[in-house]
Amino acid sequence: MNVLYILIPLALLLLAGAVWAFFWAVSSGQFDDLDTPAMRVILDDDKKPPEAEDS
């Protein structure tokens, strides 16, 4: 039963840290554009790859 006196404040500290990290991420723009990075993978490049030199 005494362990609850340690675990409850520890859980509240972890919760406060998670809430702070979420609000920091929102305010710093981490969630502004969620679609472009996923679509960037399937877009073609305009440049051709460099050709290998024969040695």
C-alpha cells in the first residue's frame, strides 16, 4: 500500500510531461502538414540518376 504514495505522484509527473510534450509539438508546428511527407515518397524526381563510370 505504501508503494501507491510513490506511484501516483510518479504517474502524475509522467502525465504532465506527456501533456507538455504534446502542446510543445503542436506549438512548434510538428502537426502542420501530415500529407506531403507521405506523398513525397511516390513523386518522381525530375533529375536522372548519375551514370556509373566504367573503369
